[in-house]
Amino acid sequence: MPCAACGLAACAYCEACLALGRSRACALLLRSAAQGAVPARGEALRGTALVPTGSGLARWGLSAAQSAAAAAALAFLARPHAGGGPGRFLLWAVTGAGKTEMIFPLIQHTLDHGGRALVATPRRDVVLELAPRLAKAFPDTSLATLYGGSDERWKYAQLTLATTHQLMRFYQGFDLVIIDEIDAFPYHNDPMLAHAAASCCKPNGHFIYLSATPPARLQREAAQGKLAHARVPVRFHRYPLPVPRLIKMPTVAQCIRRKQLPAPIVRRIQESLQRNAQVFVFVTRIAQIEAFVDLMRRTFPEITVEGTSSQDTERAAKVIAFRERSIRLLVTTTILERGVTIPRSDVFILDADNGLFDEASLVQMAGRAGRSIDDPAGRVVFASSRRTRSQVKAVAQIRKMNTIARRKGYLHRSSQS
């Protein structure tokens, strides 16, 4: 575009990072790498440190499954660096496994060796939720919290918590970069954010990827032994993940047009309500929510039914009301497929054969059920007019995690059979 600063009629600027301020081709852009980690007195250099034993992990109150995964990640961090860029480690933990608690020992290890750590997550609300937890876990460590509109964007800190877009602010600044929900928007399939993440880690640093549903590429690398990883196949309450049931039903559009829900869905939702569960109903299209909420209200007049989506300005208030049980059934899109925990909840995924619901999305939505220790079983239904590969693979992934958890003895004895 024409530029008043340099006088050129076609001065380029970067559209990808406009949120951080316009960066023009004629402007001076400065970048510098942070200094290497300096071990604290009495600590060994990177790559020679002893990995904390079980007693060293005990202070974090981790379960057996969490401790095993954290110990594997710590061993990876302590391993001599092989060169060729930052090391990568995948922490593959089921929904509700307590991923946040598992990263605390890794952050402590980095801080103890004079390094800087970064925790990146896709959403601003998660950043604001994690900030007090990290401050409590590391009270003697300087903490910077970065998101759009944050007033700490120039703060230098040993520990930084940020949304993924804020990674563009850094160049080789961190010894440890932890990226949460690598399979989620906006990080997933965004080459700009992947570049920003790669640039913010020191060449001899380490990446820790966190996910309940890693992208297929990372799953392949882990299976082929190309990516160091650890699995946490069980939730903190040590009960199996609810296995979805697949049932056949017409499409949501057909139900709306006929003004009637199929009897099998009505019966199963009634069973959920009778057992006093909160009911998630996931649909694919925002445009269908209002009409489908009306249909649900006519079908279940004795309960409060609401709908929400990314376009709903009252979404946060409705989620709170749903958690407090003043709303009993919530029709929603994938905007609530992750990051929301509702005690005693059942999940119904309609049009589960739709291409918008891939394997990862189905697993995440199913993960809203059974998260409470008071109701660890929960119920999950995949309802569709046909069975798809994504549905079959999602069920297979959940069953496999339960099998691994059972084989390793992580499950409660009451659920071992």
C-alpha cells in the first residue's frame, strides 16, 4: 500500500500480525535471542541434571499415571541435547486427565536450572483461568500473562503464560515451550502460528506438546518412534472413559422439518434427565440451534432448554447457568467441545456423521461426559443416519485408552472387569 513513511506506492506490510501493530517493509525490525540458561548454585548444567525421583514428584500430588508421564517428560528434558533444533515431546493425555498438574514438575525443572518457560494455550479465557494456578504453584517466580489487551506485554519474566498469537513477540526466548491443545483452533493448521512457536524456543530448548487428540501426523511420528511421548490413558478419578453408543436417527434438518424427534433419542434423553444428569446436545450448524431448541422445548416442556454458539453474546452466562443446573439441556456447537467441565453430564452428538465432526472433535465432545468423580461413567451417544470412519475411530481410540489404563493397573479395582 502507499506509505507516507518511505514514499513508496507499494510498501508491503504483514497481515498475519496486524494485531500486534503494523509491521512495514520500510520499518526497522529488531530481534535478539535471550541468553542461555544459567544454572543456579549447586545445580548441574543442562543435559546432566538428575531427574526427580518419585519423592521429588510427590509434592505435586500426582496420580500414578500422571507421575509416570511427568517422569518420562523430565527424563527427556534432562537428556543431552542432540542438536538440530529444539527437542519435541508429546504428552498424550485423555480429556480430564489433569494435564495442567503434569506440567508443573517440568516448569520447576526448567526454573531450577536458570531457564525460562512458556505455557501457550489457544484461548484467552484459559489463560485467565491458568494464571492464578501458576502463580500459586510458583509463588517465588516472576510471571507474565499475555493475551490481546494485556498490560504485561513488555514484562520480562521467568515464566510466561500466553495465548498462541502472542508467541510472535518472542525470538529464541525460552528454554521450555509448552503448547496446550495443539489440535485446537487457532494453532492447528495455521503455519504462521507454527512458525511463531518454532521461533520463540531456543535452538537447544524443548517443546512439550499437550493434547487429548493429537493430530494424525504426531500420532504417526509417535507410533514410528520418531517423537518421544508418554500417554496418560486415565482420568484423575481412575474410572474408564465413557464409551459412546452409536444409534441411527434422521438428520437434525429432517427433525426440524418434521417437528419431531425420533423415539430412541427421546427415550435416551429422558433416561439422562431421570438420572439427574445435565445434557449436552451438539449440532453442526449455528443456523439450526434456534429451531432445534424450540423442538426440544416442546418435547421436554418440564425442563429449561437453551442454545448457544460462538455468536451468542450470552454464552458465558448460559454456561454458568448450565453448571448451576438452572439450565438442564444445552444445545450447542463445537464451541463447547473442550475447556468446559459440567458435573454429572451426558453427551448427545447429533449428525455425528457430518464431516465437521472428525475423530478428534468427536473424542473431545465425548470427553464432556464422566468427568466428575461423583458420576464418572456418564453417557455418550453418537446419533446419525450412517456410520462413518470418524465415529468408528473415535470409539476405537477411547476403548484403546481404557485398555491401556486397565493393563497398567491405573483403574479402580471396581472398574477393572
